[in-house]
Amino acid sequence: MEESERGPVVLRYQDGHALRCTLTSEFDPGAQVVEAETGDGDRVKVDVEALKAVFFLKNPQRRDADMVIGRPGGKRGGALARVEFLDGEVIQGRMESYSVADSGFFLYPTSLESNNERIFVVARALRTLSIEG
């Protein structure tokens, strides 16, 4: 399983809104709640089931987070995957493993221009997951 970490993230909710914040506790893919702090200093606890994904940012100052990933590349191994969320949004990246028993999985951007280090995709928010290639 991926190592836990704290840091700047964008929490993308299934209802369409997003919250840019910093994790206040280590991210645990098996946890039911994500704890974070907003830029205003408000602490929030977000139910993972309300989310569609957690975007771990490389540069928290960059406002135009690139979430549609283009050409294959990058350093990460694993299968090239295409994810379609229930709301119709589609993203691509590389994934190392996933089991239907898991609450989600990590997707690693293939574009060097992406502002996302990695993305935790919440399985309940998926319409389809396709392995390409």
C-alpha cells in the first residue's frame, strides 16, 4: 500500500465542488474520514464517501491544477488506466494495483506538466475503470 503523508490537496466532492486544503493527519486510504485545514485556518473532517477523489498537489500555489492527463510518460510503472466518474469526468494515469475490496486506489499522472503528484480515486464515485494497452 502507498505510504501515508500530509500535505496540500484538493478534495473533490461527488456533488461537484472542491476544497483546497492541507491534510492535518496522515492520509490513510482505508480511513473513513479525511482531516484537513483550509487556507482560512478552519479544520474540517470530510467523510470519504462524500468524495470522488483526493488530488495530492506538487505546488499548492498553482491554481490551474491539471486534472486531465495527457500523453503517457513519467517515472511510475503500472498499468495505464482510464477512470470515468459518475459525473462524467474522465482522467487517466498509471495505477499499480486495485482490489474491489479496497475503498479506492492511487492513480499517478503520466503528464510531466500535471500539478498532481498522485490522485486517490474513491471507488464508490466511479462509473468505469478501464485498463488501456
